[in-house]
Amino acid sequence: MEKPTVALVFQAVQALYHDPDPAGKERASVWLGELQRSMYAWELADQLLQLKQDVESCYFAAQTMKMKIQMSFFELPPETHIALRDSLLSHIQSLKDLSPIIVTQLALAIADLALQMASWKGCVHTLIEKYSNDVSSMTFLIEILTVLPEEVHSRSLRIGANRRTEIIEDLAYYSSTVVTLLMTCVEKSGSNEKMLIKVFRCLGSWFNLGVLDSNFMANNQLLMVLFQVLRDETSTNLHEAASDCVCSALYAIENVDTHMPLALQLFQGVLTLETAYHMAVAREDLDKVLNYCRIFTELCETFLETTVRSPGQGMGDLRTLELLLICAGHPQYEVVEISFNFWYRLGENLYKTNDPALHGIFRPYIQRLLHGLARHCQLDPDHEGIPEDTDDFGEFRMRVSDLVKDVIFLVGSMECFSQLYSTLKEGNPPWEVTEAVLFIMAAIAKSVDPENNPTLTEVLEQVVLLPETVHIAVRYTSIELVGEMSEVVDRNPRFLAPLYVTDPVLNYLMKGLREKTLASVAAKAIHNICSVCRDHMAQHFQGLLDIARALDSFALTTEAAVGLLKGTALVLARLPLEKIAECLSDLCAVQVMALKKLLSQDPRNGKAADPTVWLDRLAVIFRHTNPIVENGQTHPCQKVIQEIWPVLSETLNTHQADNRIVERCCRCLRFAVRCVGKGSASLLQPLVTQMVSVYQVYPHSCFLYLGSILVDEYGMEEGCRQGLLDMLQALCMPTFQLLEQTNGLRNHPDTVDDLFRLATRFVQRSPITLLSSGIIVHIIQCAIAATTLDHRDANCSVMKFVRDLIHTGVSNDHEDDFELRKQLIGQAMGQHGQQLVTQLMHTCCFCLPPYTLPDVAEVLWEIMVFDRPTFCRWLENALKGLPKETSGGAVTVTHKQLTDFHKQVTSAEECKQVCWAIREFTRLFR
């Protein structure tokens, strides 16, 4: 773009905010975005801030400045840095009264500049000295001091570990000065609420960075002010700021032993807030109640290890748990939910210690918690219909269910289950209590030992006798409970009397299946029972088949319908081999007929009907029909799949332009091939021919994935290898064309993922075939380019391919072709090794997130194991090419750090040492 005038920029900003036409707004947004990426943005943003025409143009300019400093600081020559700093400080002073959001954007710009500008020494000291005596400058000074510690670990700034350490040491040195300044502000402003909020936000920010001196803070008046505010009647905003600050302080002292004086002050301070909590409850001030609960939870999290180590003594005082249980008694479930993470962690800690005496101390607290949770799970007495899973309360109940499963060992599953059952048996509670009790019972049913357990059997007997007159929600949850008790059913086959007879479990579930609101939960329970009781259910296969045939006459969700078919397929696999083919054919018939009907419809009547429902149902049948077939026996599913293939092929052809439908077709074919393994040989040629043909026109990545399945199944077969290689080469050409487009790798991560899955399967099944072909060079070049791709699955596939490729030349598995493999890998590495190592080092320093580094380490390890002396040289050359300084003049990496890293990697004796070294080294560039 050419340099625009300030007037034109102002006009575009006006259009962005005020143009009534959405298309005009969009054009302005695109143009301004392009401007922000250009070099002209620096000067134009500066001019707009000087002009101060209105809030919108100043906000745009301030935001542009912040963005340019974060993302494009390298564009500025070092001699301009001081002028930029002075200009920003001048702008924030002149615009301080225009709008708080502009002050925040400029404060962020100044903070990001200070972090990157190595020549600006002691920036905190400079700022406090310059502005602390001017009351009118105090708001923006505190704003800068708030965002500065927050930006130290910002992902937008790649300042590197060396600079970050230098900054943190500098901020720690001046931290007491900042706290003293904040205390002075409080003294001068009295009870000015806005200033107190700013002070608490700033203090919290310094706590979060972990640089405040514990001894200094323990005796600081600011801490007293903080707790005084929380005990007094204050506004919601001030209360929240004070609460956030206390939570930050508690988080900062998590390593309690090294922060003793401050830990004691915070511990005692929080315990004084119980009365204030009760006052907030009495005033029905939910915001403050939630704040107190956050503080109490953070207190418990911080002192968790102390509490477990020395319960009831000193700062292991169990009053902390009492505070959380008081919160659990609050009628609003949102309050107790805040504490869930603490209870998880407590359960995990106690489970690891496995000390019965210690468990005994905490058991009463967990019992009270469970009692409170059961009460919170109750639906409203006037609730109509079934419990909702997807609303906020439904999600809360699911979290309760997870928590109960995690802490139940402390109370004892059987004991708890029996107690819950006795409340139903002995009393006559209202329906909402019954439903909540059944819900908790369903959460723990699987953790109760089903062997010779009369209570479980009795519960099951009673539940399936519930009359249809009880509240629908009770029936819904009781069906869930039956599904969770499938192990009990398996141990007591009498519950599985023949289907449709007036006998226990399946009859109860069938009643549910026929009712609109209960159908899906009943289907899920039947699926559970089929999964666990496969052998016992074989006698009911005909009944299951009848259900499957009439699937669409029940009011089922897609997921529930597929689950029922899964259960049916699992049972089908346990039938005698000679019956499986006929039964599978019957089970598939409904779906095949539906697909045929769709294909027979005249496409001129509009768009062809969507076949995905039927494809998904066939896929689940193929996926879970896995009978045990002895060597030499014909697979019973082979004939059925051969008969179905023409319909799947025609469906694929009809919908070849629709990626979603093609994906479902490929998924269905994948499970069909997996189901019969080598038995699908007759499909291989027509399937590959069709895949290649469609892929030339519509390069759907799922064809590459399906190709990888075929290579996995047939790659070891001598007669299939050339045909599979031809398939790979035919699929690679359109793939490379797609990925070589501008941003091709970034725009098509699924294609990258599936291409390298396919290539990896070839390496695993037939490495010589691939390594001897002409296509391997292009695949390796594509892999090297794709190592930079920041996409979890795609990057993982690329790294796995490269690792497995090199490993074929390392692992002497006593196969006859090892020497040839080693020679071919040697040739490939001679050609691409240096480029690969250089790219990997650049990639892990500048492109990839930390979680991908173990994969990179594995590749480097394999290269080193293959040829250590050559790898040492390649790594040295790669390290020489890395930048040694940031654009702000800070040292990124010292010569010693480079040589230490080289030595750590090249002398490593196992892969995890390489991984640790890379993790530490790449921090220097983040």
C-alpha cells in the first residue's frame, strides 16, 4: 500500500465505527488492518495521538502502537527507540483524561517497549521518579506499573529467557518501592474507591509475578487495608478487586515453607472473613459470597500440603475445610462449584498417601460434602420433564458426578451406596430427593464391587419395579442407574430373561425405549448392558435386531441410535461363526436399503439427499463386529462387505464433491476394511482406482487416510506393494500442488496430517518399496517444509514420519533387508540431513509451542543414533545460524549457552536428555 494521509486514516476510523452500511465497516476494517501491518503505521499512529481529534481515532492509534511494538518491533532501527519511548510517555500524559481504555493501550505499549528495549535500564525507577510527585499523573503511572509485570510472560513478546530473567531481577529490586508508592496513594486518596481498585489491581499484578519480598509484605500496612476492605461494607467492584488481590497473594505463596511470615498473615487474615461471609449471605449479596468462596478455596489450595501433612496443627488447621463446607451449605450451587478443584486435589493427595488413619481424619468432611452435593443436585419441585444435560445446572450435575467418583474411596463406595439406598427404602421422600439420590447412586454404582452383593441386587430389583406413575425425571435417572449397574446384571444373568417377557431389566428398558422422552437414555442403558454382558445377551440377538430394524420408530438422538447399533454389533460378534454372516446382513440391510433408495432418487429434483446417517450406522456396525476368526477360516463378514461395496462406491461417486459426505464414506470403508482385514482383497483394486480418480478432481484428505489403512493391511503382501506405491504416487501429485500454493501448508493441515500418516504406514510396512522410489525425495522435502506447521495433529504426523523413516536405518530387527535400508537412509540423510537439522532447530526456537518439543527431540535423537559424528557437525552449523541478539539489543543466547546445549545434546545417552536440553534451550528464544 502507498502511504496514506492522516485525514484518510481518520476517515477510515470514522467509517469503522459509524458507517451504517456493514459492507462499508468491513472495507474500513480490512484497510485499517493492512495499514497496521505496514511500516507507515508507526508515524501515522503517532500523528493521530498528537492530533487528539476524538476517542475512536486515539484508541485506534494507541492500539496500533501497542500492536506494532508487540509484533513488529524489529522494524525500528535502535537509534529510534529513545524517541519512541519519550513520545509514548508524552502521549499518555496528554491523553490521560480522554478515556481509560486509551490509557490502558498506551500503558501496554510502554510496558512492551520497556521489556524489549535493553538500553532502558531501571524503567520502574525512572517512571516513579518522573511521575510520582504529580497527583494527576498517578492514574497512568499505576496503570503502567500494573501491566508491566503482566506482560513479562506475554506470549506476544518473544524476549527470551535471558532478558526475562534480567527483567524479573530488576522488577524484584524495585518491588518494595512500588508497594511503598501504592501505600502512599492509599494514604493520600483516603477512601477514593477508584484509586483503591487501581492499587489492589497493581498489587495483585506484582504478587502474580512472584517478585514481592515476603517479609516486607507480611508487615506492610497495605495488607491490613486489603483485609479491612473485605471486612467492611463496600461496593461490588472494590470488593472484587480486593478479593482478586488476596487470591493472587495466596497463589504466590503456594510454596508455603519459603514464605512463612506472609503465609501466616494471609492465613490469619482469611480466617477473619467468616463473619463477613455470613453478613453477605444475610444481605443476599451473591457477588460477594462468590468472592469469599474464591478466597476460602484459594486458601485451602495453598495450604493443601500442610493440611495433609499436619491436619489440625498450625496452618494445617481444619477450620479451612469448615469454611468450604459452610460455602457448600449456600443454596446457590454456583458457590460450592468454585471449590471443586480443591476437593479433587485433596482426594488425589490422600489417594497417593494411602494412609487409613489420615483418611479417617478427612472422611467426615467428605461425607458432609457428599451430603451437600446430593442436596444441590435436586431439581426444583415444580420441574417438569426429564433432567436437562446441556444447561448450566445439567453441567453442574455432571461435574458433581465426576467429583463424587474421585472422592468416594474416602467414604467407601459400598457404605455410601447402602446409606443412599436406605434413605429411599426407609423414608418416603419427595420425588426430587429420590431423583437426586438415584443420580448420586448412578455416579458410584461402577465403583461398588458387584461380586455376591445382595444390596446391589436388591437395588436393581426395586428400580426395575418402579411404576410408570412416578415423576418422569425419576424414571429417567433410574434408567441411567440401571445402565451403570451392567456389571451387576452380568453377575446375575437371571435379570436377562428373554426379551419382551414380563421379566426384569430389558423389559424395564424397553418400556423406556418406547417413550419419547426416555428413549435415548434407555438406548444408552441397553448399549451399556450389551457392552458388558455380551455373552448373556447373545440369546437376545433377535430382539436387538428387531429394535435395530425399527430404529427410526423410536425418538432417539443420533448418538443414542448409533450406540444401540454398537451394542447390537458387540453382541453379534459373540454369535456362532456360521450365524454371523446372515445376522450381519440382516443388521446392515436397513441402512443399505436406505442408501439404495437415496441413490434411486432423481437428482434433478434438487440436491441429492444426505446419506451420512446411514453411513455412520454402517460404520459403527463394521467397527464393532469383531468375531474371533482362526487362521485359515474365511471371515464371516467378508461376503456381506463385498455385497455392500457397490452401494458404497456409488454413494461415493454421487457425492464426490461434498467433503463431509466423502469423509463419512471413507470412514465407513475404513471400518469395513479393518473388520475383515486381508479378506477385503477383492475390493482393493476397484477401491484404489476410485479413490485416485476422485482425488484428482476433489482432493479430500480422507482419501489419504483411507490409503494409509490399505497400506497398513496390505503393505506386507509382496503382490500388493507396487500397486500401493502407484496409489501413493498418484495421490501425492495433487497433494503437493495443493500444499505448494501460498500458505498451502497452513490452510490444509488435515491434508498434511493424512499425507504423512500414509507415508508413515509405508515406512512401517514396506520401507524398501518407498525408499527405492522416486517419490521419497519429494516427500522428505515436503516434510522438512511442514515441520514449521503449528498444528498439533499435522505436526505430530510429520515428526512421526521423519522419526520412523530414520529409525528404519537404525533398528537392526534381523530382517534380511537391514543393510539395504541402512544404505538407503544414509543416502537420504546425506542429501537432506543438514537442511533437516537446521530447519528443526529454527522451528523449535521460533515456530512451535513447547508441547511439540518431545517429538522434535525424538527426530534429533534418531539422526544422532544413525550417525553421531555427522550429526554433531550438522547441529553446530544449525546453531551458528541462530540470532544472538534481539532487535531491542538484549542478548538472546550467549556463546557458552550455545556450546553447553551442543554438548548436552551430542553427549546424551537417552532421548529424554535431548528433550530436556531442547526445552531449556528454546526458552532463550520465547
